[in-house]
Amino acid sequence: MASEEGMDPFWDHLLEPVLHLAESLPYEISCSLPYLGAYRHVVPRESDAPVGRRPGAGREVTGLRTVLDCSTSGTTLRQGPDTGDGPAWLLHLCPAHTEALASWPGACTDTPDLALDCGTVIEYRTTEQLLQSHAGLWLTRLTGLRPGIPERTWADLLEQAHQVLSTRLAGHDTDEESPLASVVTTVDMARRYTAEGNLQQATVALSYAETLALRLDA
């Protein structure tokens, strides 16, 4: 895509994360995932328990994450701790990754037609719990920063995380389309949202940054 003379080049590589954010609002997720309804069923693994409603059916989705780089459809559903209303999260896994992701422990059920890719996580946790999960599972590993040490607010933490990642990016010979540059961009979006007090939208940006960060380990 060409830019007009005298204008900065159009940063078309930024359109993908922006589009993802626009499409990842929780209410959009709830509308676009009709299979969360009661008509879908699961078969409990190694159990004679009767087939019942799909875990999470009818509940409000608070986030959608991708925690594995795998395009195979999930056939196993791992579910997080029961919150009283149902599992805290649902993780979709393919046969090759059934035992993967020890950092997401939970009971498994077999279901052949989940319709989502392996590594997709449907979240039902609160905004604070989602922020804690992102910090614990990948953000602290990338930046060395942990919430509450010292008594950081999320705005402070993400501000410092953005500075750390930006410094790391500046010290490497990487172009603007590198995974690290994209992580910096999306963490910056999360930082801006927290500064505005919109923590829920910050979790959307962090979910995309989490997916991009998988490429740093590839």
C-alpha cells in the first residue's frame, strides 16, 4: 500500500493487531461462539457419568486466548477450577497436545467436535484474575516484572513492561514486523487502556500479545 508524497509510510503491519482488538471484545466473542450453548455435549473421560450440558454453557465469556501455536482442531477440553458457576476457563487441545501446558492444570473431557483450534482458551474469570494470569504465565517471564513487588498498580506494571520490552527491541536488529515489535505494540495498547482505567479492554490487548509472544520462543 503506497503512501502519499511527503507522508510517513503506511504501517500496514499494525492493522492486524488493531483489527484483532476490534473483533475481540467480550460481547462480540459471546455472540460469535454459539456453540457455548446448551446444545453442545461432552463425554466425560474414563467415566460412566451421564452426558450433560457443555461446561460454561450460558455464561458470560470474559476473554479469548491462544496459548499454543497449533492449527489442529481440538478434541479434548481441559477445564479450570470450578468457581461455583462452572469452570474458570476451558482449554481446547488436539490429540498431540492433550498432555501439554502443565501451567494450565485441570480435568479433561473428550469431545470430537469442539470447532476451535488447539490452544484456544475461553475465559470466564474476572478482569483482575485475567490480569494476574497474564502476569504469571508470560508477561513476568518476558519482562522480569511482577505485580505487587513493590505495590504496583496494573497501570504502573504495564508502563514499566512496555519500557523494558521497548529497550529490548531497541537493542536488537529487528524490523517493525518482528514478533517482538508486535508484542511491544500490543503491550503499549494494554498500557494505554489501563492508564484510561479500562482494564477489561487491556486484557484483550494482552491476549493478543500473549499469542504473539509464542513466536518469540519458536
